[in-house]
Amino acid sequence: MNPNATVSQRKSPAGHAAPAKAEKKTRLYTIAVSALLLLAVGLVFGQVRHFDFAVIDDGEYVTDNPQIKSGLSWATVKWSFTHTVAANWHPLAMMSHALDCTLFGQNAGAHHLGNVAFHAANTVLLFWLLLSLLRDNERFRADPTGRVWLCAVVAALFSLHPLRAESVGWVSERKDVLSAFFFLLTLMAYVRYARLRQNKSRAIGVYVVALVLFALGLLAKPMLVTLPFVLLLLDYWPLRRVSKITSLSALLVEKIPFFVLCGAVSAVTFISQKRSGSVVALQNFPVSDRLANVVVSYARYLSKTFIPVNLCAYYPYESWQPWQIAGSVLLVGALTALALWFVRKRPYIFVGWFWFVGMLVPVIGLAQVGAQSMADRYAYLPHIGLFIALVYGLCEFAFEPALIVMTVAAVVAAVLTAQQLSYWRDSEALFARTLALTKDNVSGEYFMALALESKNKKVESIPHFLEAIRGNPDNIKAITHLGRIYAEMGKFDEAKAQFEAALRVDADLPLTHMNLADVLMRQNKRDEAVEHFIAAMQLNPDMPEAHYELSNLLAAKHDYDGALSHLKTAIQLRPDWPIALNSLAWMLATQPNANFRDGREAVRLAEQAVALTKNRDAGFLDTLAAAYAEAGRFPDAVRTAESALQIASSSGQTNLATDIKAHLQLYQTGSAYRE
């Protein structure tokens, strides 16, 4: 199989029969290779069906997001376009998660397999795209099957590389594989458009399709803003549409609609991230440090491409030594100079290198978002350019040996990927690995603490929360989690200290005020608790829990007017909350002051609470019996109290059973219960 052989050397006596036969053979190979690529992706990534959701972001995207958990609907579509998640705006990705919830509920394995499906599709789309791009390449006119093998190797290296583990194994990175899906479809449509220029009516239609696909990709992940530059690179090679300076100008004008979309999405993304506080200010991370991290990160991506070891979920910032910065500058500078040197003789090096460099620009750290220095997932699409330059270049010098070596490399990569992917099976394993490979990883400590807490290993999580807070004293989330753990352990002084520390960082946190008020109540500091419940309601008037807890405090102080008012507000905000319904029904049925009693309303509320708990709660049935008695329905009160007594006795609720028995005796004599 020699792609450099001349056409005359490869032509058979049958004349034109040879090209036709070769084309048929190419189609068969294409189908077979596509199937093999799908099989390889399935074998390597299929293990994710046993994986759980991750503690990092998966809650915001799926498991703790009530709108997404409710499934795909018009309300969800509207919500996706009008809300940000984890400081980002990617409505199409959110709708994709909502669809998964509609189809699979909270089955984590099914959500993971959705990522695998998109990654498998991307692998085949990349293979077909490369076949299309190299269709007219002179190297493969004599033997079109050579084109199939080269494109197959590029697609295999891309899809099976260990840096893919994060994008595929993390449910929240649906945006990565989904945006890549539309990215590749956009490129395929653009290639079709470029080859239809002589048929203007058809070309315009295909151009519009490409533009729509690009818009969908941007709605999945804004990182695609570099796509117009990739189109210009493809115009140069292999499409060879750049021949004169005037034609380059025309190509730029042709991309204006793409650039307009990029500008709009970039503005929305920056505003969203700025408002969320995710954009790191220059005073906190100076330009000199950013530039150092940029050049070192490029070198690290290259290193992890060829030596994909020590990969982890979170890479913290490091203080780079001068020799590391200088070495990275030399490496990146030399490769850039090489690409420019070969811009005419070997344009695939130029295109592949600048595809890689350019597509990383939005996430390389010039405009720093978040605290990570780099991320495996960021290499998903940039890697394609690197593999094009690498594989095409090696095959130019020794076609068959290069293909064999690259195929072996793909197999080795698949084995390493399967191992790296296994760390994503659960969050504890993932961040144990991360902390083992990094140092001073404050965010890693926090995520490890969350992972342990999610497994109810709360005592084990405390040292990691403390370490996270030590590294970042303003980490309100870590402080609050630690406070809740202390409260659950009965360490109220420690819990109080944590919640107060959180409020010193930000006093406008309604939930933290609620948590502190709850601790103060347990310490019998009711007046202080009232202050924090009121503060919580002032910050968020639509918080039913604050109204409910405040009503209990006011009732304990015999302020029944205030207690009733807040209970009614809590129920207005949350109409199907059994405990609030029960409390209000009890007050309306049992208050000594007749001005506060309302038997009919008490019955309505109590029946609703009992229905919501399916007649299984003895306390709620006791309230319903009291409401019936207040309404004068003593036979119903007796019957209901007897049911409540039976449930309380059988479930070992001795004190409650004693109270219900006393209430029952009143109802049997035709008397209502009064507190």
C-alpha cells in the first residue's frame, strides 16, 4: 500500500475499471472502520454504565437541579435559556440533561452512557470529516484506501486517548461531547458548502445549515467560538481556497455571520461568569502569572498527549520555576516556528498546530475563570489538530510503518484510558487519586470532603474541609458544610463558630442565617435565633422554612398571632408541606383562646397533611382527631384517634401513644382537647 506511487503504476489493464473498483473497496473499508471505531469506543468507555454521579458540578447540572430533574418541557426550555449553571450559559446542554431525566430519571449509568453515545458519534463523524477533507488529496489518488487508514488512525487516537476520560466519564461534561458533535457537523456542512460554490443556490442552503449547526454548538458550549478560525485554516489546507490576498479577504467576509454569533455568545458568557464571581481579577492573578501559566499549560498539554500519565480531575495553580517557563517558551516557540516554516511545503503541520493552539485560547487562562490551571477536558477538540499534523506528517515519511506504530499507540492509549476512566467511578476514588498526584490542592481537598460526606463518612470528611478552609478562608461552601456536620454531631459551639465565620465573609446568606438560628435554638438561645430567622426572611421572603421555624419560636413565647401569620405564609409558599399543614391545623384545633380556633379549617388542613403522608403518621392522625373534635365530629375523632394509637403503639412511640390515649378519652366523653 504505497500512496506515493503514480497513477500509471497503480492502473490495471482494465483501464477505468481500477478506479471504480478502488472506490467500491474504499466504501467497504469505510463502513468496516466506522463499525470498528464504534466498537472500540464501546469497549473502552462502556464501563461508565456502573458509575455514579460526581460531587463536582453534577448536583448543579442534574441531581440537585429541580428544573432539570422535572424532565424536558417547555418550562425547562425557557429556564435553560434564562438561567446559568455553574457560572455558564449553555441551554442546549441543559436541555440534553433534562431529556435524560425524562427518559432515565436519576439513573446515573444511563446519563453516563449518553456521553458515550455522543463520543462514539463524534469519533465516526471525525473519521468521515477527514475522509471528506482528504478526498481530493493527491497522495491518495492512486490508492484511496490509504486515505481510509490514515483517517481511521487519527480518529482512533482522538477517541481513545486518556485525556478523553474526563469529557466522557463526567456527566456534567455533556456540554463537551455535545458541542463537539455540532462542531464536527458544522465542519462537514462547511466542506460541502466550499465544494458547491459553483452552484450558488445549493451552496447558500448548505451555508445556512452550517451556520445553524454552529449556533447549536455554541448553545451547548461557548468554547466553540474559535470555529471560524478553524474554517480559515481548512480553507488554506486541505480545501486550498486561499490563493490570493483578495481571496483571503473574501473568505474573511464569508465568515462574518460566524463571527457575529461568536461575539454574541462570548458577551453572554463573560457577563454570566462575571456576575457569578468566577472571573479572577487581575489584582488577584497578574498578567505575568497568567502568561507564565499559559505557556506552561501548552507544554503540559503536549506532554500529556505523548505521555498521558498522572492525569487528575483538578490541577491547581503552581508557582512555576524560571527554567520551567523558559523551557515551555522554547518548546512552544520552536513548534510554532516549525509550523510557520512548513506553511507551504507541509501545510498540514501549520493547520494542525494552529488548530491545537487556537482552540485552546478560550480556556488557556488569559481570561481566567475558576481556580484550575488546566483541565483534561479542554483538550477534547484541540487534540484533533495535533493528531492530524502528527499522523499525516509521520505517514508522509513512512506510510505503512507509521500507520502500524500509530495503531499500536492507539491500542496502548485505549488501555490507559480504561484505567484513567475507572477513577471516575465514584468521587472518593477520583479525588483520592487527585490528592495523591498534586500538592496544596485546596479545591481537591474540598471535593474530597464532599465525596466523603456524600457517602455518610462525615467524620472522615472533617480534616479535608478544615484543609480546604485553611487554604481558602473565604470558602463559604466548605465552612457551611463543616458547620452542618458539627451540628449533626451535636457539637453546637463548633457549628455556631463555623456559621458565624461564613456570615463574616458574606452576611447576605439566608440559608446560613437559618442554619445558625437552628443551632441557637438547640442551645436554647431563642432570642438570638429569632434575629437570624428574621434576617433570613428579609434576605429571602420566599423561604417557607424560615417562616415555619419562626412560627414555632413565637408560639413558644405565646405570640399566637405572629405564629399563625408565619405558618400561613409558609403554607402559601409551600402548599404541600405536611409538617406545616399539621402545625397550623393543631393550633387552629387546640388553642385555649377561642379567637384562634377554627375547627372546619383545622379539619381541611389536617386531612391534607394525613393524605400527603398516606395515613401512616400517628402524630398527624392525632392532629386530625383533635380537629374533628373541635368541629364537633366526635365519632370521627374517636375513630381517627384509635387509628393513631394503634400506629404509635406498634411503632414503639410510647410517649406519643400515652398522649393519644389521653386525647381519646376526652373525645369519647364528647370533649375537645385544649393545650
